[in-house]
Amino acid sequence: MDSSFDSFGLARPILRAIESRGYTTPTQIQVDTIPLILNGKDVLGCAQTGTGKTAAFALPAIQQLIANEDDKSHRLRVLVLAPTRELAVQINECFEAYSRHTNVRQTVIHGGVGSMPQIQRLRKGMDIVVATPGRLLDLLDQGHIHLDDVQLLVVDEADMMLDMGFIDDVSKVVNSAINRQQTLLFSATLPEEILSVADQWLNIPTTVNVVPDAIPIHLIKQSVVYVENINKDLMLIQYLFATPRARTLIFVRTKKDAERVAKNINLVNLDALPLHGNKSQGRRRKAIEAFKSNEAPILVATDVAARGLDFDNISHVINYSIPEYPEFYIHRVGRTGRAGAKGEAISLCASHERYHLQQIQALAGISLSVKQWNFDDFGNFPQLERAHQRRKKTRKPQEAIADPETLDRQEESEQSGWVKGKKKKKKKKKKRQSRVITMDDINSKAAHKKAAGKFAPKKRSLD
């Protein structure tokens, strides 16, 4: 087998783009998938982030578009569905890079921003559209986009679509693209639900599974510390201070945990940013850019927000909470140890999480070394916000902070100490007390002068 991109029969403009990005040898998922897609086969692919999965479907998609040189109408012929905005933007950037020497047009549409600029780009005509399901269905219902000419449909991170409840929306999109000739479905895991929808959407698919070889797990130093939830924040901060590290990615379970943990880390003057679904698109983009530029070398993220994002040079991955599935653990840990580099992963395990840890070690075939930690090695820390202290009497109802933009404004106001919309208390008006007039007031000269001046006739002149 010729392990080069030339062996795929790709057009010269695409090969030039690949060379400009510095890639010389295709990954395993690319070797197994690209020939199948070029031959028009439906593919069910299982691969982790960082294995070159996006290029595995982007390169043959562009090849199919430029193969038909007579069609210059820029109709929507390739549609890619992604679960999150960040992943959609990242996929679109990949298409832009590989099609830079061609006439192929592509764009990305997602929620969290205004739809009018996206509608204007669609009116110009696009060959490739990368979209999130929610915004795509909105524009589809409004008639701003049509799927009648879609030939290739790609569903990326299908298992996350299932976890986020997007499967019904994706089914509507799949049923709308009735004239498609090829369907590709990629997922980091292959649960029974994904296999079930694959039978409905794909036509005699070829399954490509490269998960065992995707992550060099032996290069990653893995350990676990048994610590209860109430002490996890203190343990985490002490570990961050004591460990020489570069970029550090911390995985938490919920959005509230992401906010609280990042806030506690910042209390001790360590720069950290949270990344979760309740953040507005602008703030999520700034958090990712700050993490990539080392402006904030610590990123506290949920699995949903971080899925599909490809970060380089991550030295440490910290599992603040133990994932429920071994596949998620492998996916998290695989963020470090890229390109043959060594990495370290540490898990903070509470007593109620030990069952999940045992399942991970048994099913993934790994054994984590137990690490002891001495809490007396450090001095006093500022008062940290604990997990059990989140519920307060002053907490506002959930519906009041459901909007990400509103949540961001509230965060800014809380940091500045000023709450927008808080009405000032009205001052109570003092009752007017009646004055008792005595004979001294009547007989006083001041009273006579005042009365005389008040009732004296006005002087008139001849003018």
C-alpha cells in the first residue's frame, strides 16, 4: 500500500493544499475511508478527535465537486452536520484550507449569532454548507435554504447528537435531503442507538473502526486520586500549583461545575476560562482562542463543549469528574500525548464514582496507579466555593438565566458588583407635622415684619 496522498487520485489543487499544510502521510482513518467515499460508498466511521477524521471526508467531498467542471452554478451539493458551533466552525475552516486552490464555495451556519449574514451568504450560492441542526432547520422552514440538490450528506459526532437530543432534528434533515446519493456517519463511539439510526440513514454501509489504534494510550501517564467532592477543588488547585505543566484541560460534568471550578482557580491567580453550552458564541470563541494562544493556559470544559475541538500541546488532562463510559475516558485522555509526545492524565475519584472507574479499567484494559496527596503541603487558600454551597436563597429562577447572552451580562455585573435592573429603594416621605402657634410668635417683631412685607401693596411708578 502506497502511504501517500497521491495514491488516492486526488486533483492537483487539493494536493497543493495538503502540502501547504505540511501533511505528507495519511492517517489510518484516511487510508481506510477516502477510497470508499470516492467510490460512492456509504460509510459508518468510528474514530476519535485528532485522527484526521475531518480530512477523511473533506478531501473526497471536494474531489467530487471539482470532478464535475461543467457544473458552475454553486448549488448546495455537500451538507455536513455538526453538534456544536465550535466544531462546525472548525470543520468549515478545514474545507476552506483544502479548497483554497479551487472554485468551491463553502460556508458555516450555526446558532448564537444573527442569521441575516448567513442568509446573505447562502443567497450567493454555496457548494458546501457546514451547519448545526437547529439553525439549519430554522432556515429550512423559512425557505432560505433547500436540500433538493444535496448529493453528499455527512453526520459528524453522531453519538454526541444522540446525547444532546439532536437525533430527531437530524432525522428531519436526513429525510429532507431525499435526492442524496451518499451518506457518511462518523462517531467517536458506536452504541446500539447509533447502529440503529445508521441502518435507517445509510445504504449498505461499510464500517470503518480505528479506535484501538487512534490513541497511543501507553504514552500517557495515568493516575487516580481518591478524594471526595467537597475537597476536589482544593486538591485540584494544589495539583496545579505543584505540577510543572503547559496547557491543561480540565473536564467536568455540568455547566455549573465549569463555572465554579474556573472561578475557584482564578481566586488563586491562576488563569482559567470555562467552556460550556450556556456561553454565548462570542465568549466561547474567545475562550478557545485564549487557550490556544496560552493567554489562559487552563480550560475548564464539559464533554459536550470540548467534543471535536482539536487542541495541540496539551500536557495534562484532569478528569475532575469520572465519565460514565470508557469511550469518554479514552476520548478525554487522548487530548494529550499527541504526535508521539508524552502526556499525563489524572482523575479525581469520589466514593460514588468508583464503580465507573472500575468499569473503565476493566473494559478499556488499563490499570490506573493510585496517587496519594498530602493536603498539608500548602498554606491557607482563599475561601473556595464548594459544590454543596451552590444553592443559595438569593439564587434566581432558572428561566431568568436561560439565555446565554443574559447569563454573560449577569456574570459581568456580579464581577463588577453592580446588578442591572435592580431598583433603588424609595425613600419614605416624612409626615408633615403641624406647628403650634403661640402668643410669642404673634407678638414677635419678625412675624410682624414678615406679615407686613407679605401683604404690603406693591409700589407703582408713573412708567
